[in-house]
Amino acid sequence: MRSYRTPWSRHLPEGGWAAQSVLLTGASGGIGEALVDELAGAGARLLITGRRQGALAALAARHPGRVTVMAADLTRAEERQRLVAAAFEARCTMLINAAGVNRMGLFESCSDDEIEALITLNLTSTLQLTRALLPQLLAAESGWVVNLGSTFGTIGYPGQAGYCATKFALRGFTQALRRELADTRVHVLHVAPRATRTAMNAPEIEAMNRALGNAMDSPQRVARLVRRAIEAGREESQLGGPERLFARLNAMLPGVVDRALRRQLPTIRRFIGKPRGEMP
């Protein structure tokens, strides 16, 4: 894990995780569930929300007294307001934006509804929830905004055009917000996992990653690294050595990455779509 620190980096205040009350979105997803286990195990109290109520209830049962469930559709303003009110009652000092959806496929095959769903959940709702909770975080002795991005927020990848658009935007938002709040007590962190083994991945995606030799992390490893990044007061954390190197190369010599990914196109199309020009 590579991280970048600035002179105003801050660690968790005295009391550590036991002093933290965390609002975690996307808690019923693979990384979200692992984060609940990781942070509750470290002593934090959590208010969690997600789409799979059965999974949320199981997490609350697994961590009695530490985890509270609040059902909410983040794409609906009135439900975000209820969630923010619950976060106020819980005195949340940290927001972890882990909610998201992916849709891998050739961009030409994406529908308007799929594009809208990606942008609404991955980006718009995240910005709106963060803005609504910001006054509470600014009033805290030490407030935190932690955004879970992706390697695809640094590297544009074939078959992930819509998802990349949202994750590039999330990374830019995180950077701008961190600089905007540099003279406050709110710490803003962006963590970019690489490919992760979660239920969000269709079987063909995992098969494609194996065929391309792409490493995949477990949700538990990602959650552990997120916790460590927060504890160390980091601003940016990119998970995975090869992915970190590829991201730097992409920033400096994008043409080299263009050529490397072009060689992968036949394999990518074999798993996610028909070759160009082939009619159904």
C-alpha cells in the first residue's frame, strides 16, 4: 500500500476507535461487510446502511451493542435526510462512503438507465450525503470523510468506461474537498482498492481477471488496509504494488498504457462482449 502524507496529516484522536461513531454506507456489500467486522472489532460504534437488509441484520447480530442498522435508499433525498438525522443522534464523527455499483461491459452496449444508475449511486448520492453530514463533521473534535474509490479512478480501463467516469470524479471530489477543508478539523481520505473478490463481480469478470493475470484481494484485506490508512492519518492510499506502478505510468506516459491495454482487448471482449462488428 502506497500512501501520501501532508504536513497537516492527523491520526485518530485520543481514545482511538472506541471514541469513533461511524456512518458506513454500502455495508451489505463485500468490502462494506468486512469493514463493519474490522471497525467494530477495533472498538468503533457503527451506524450502517445498505441494500441487503438480511446482511445488515446479521452484522448487527454479530456485533451487539456496536452496530445499528438504518435502512435507506441513498438515491432518495428524504431517505438521505433520515439517515443524516440518525447520524446526528448517533453523534457520528466519521463518514465512510463505500456504497457503489459496477457494470462491466462495452460502453456501446450500456443503456441510458445503466449509465444513470452508475452516476447516481456512485457519485451524486455520495456528494449529496457528504454535504448534508458535513456540518456535523465540522463541529466534531476530529471529523473524517473516507471515500472508497478504485484503481479505475486513476486508470481508464476498457469495459469500465461508465464506472471509471464515476471513480475518476470521486477521486477529484475527494482531493478538492480535502484542500477546501485543509484549515479545519475534518480529515478527508481517498482509498483506491484494486480488483476485489465480492458478490458484485459476475463469474466472467473473475475469469477474465484470471486470464489477464490481474491480482484480486479479499474484502477482509481491503478492510484491514482501510483501517490502517485511517489510523495513520493518510490522505491517499492506492492498494496493490503493480496497480500503483501502472497508475503512475498512466499519469506520465499514457501512450504506453494505451498500447498495453490494446493488447488485452481481445481477452476483455471475449469475456464481456462480442467483438466489434459482430451482430447478435
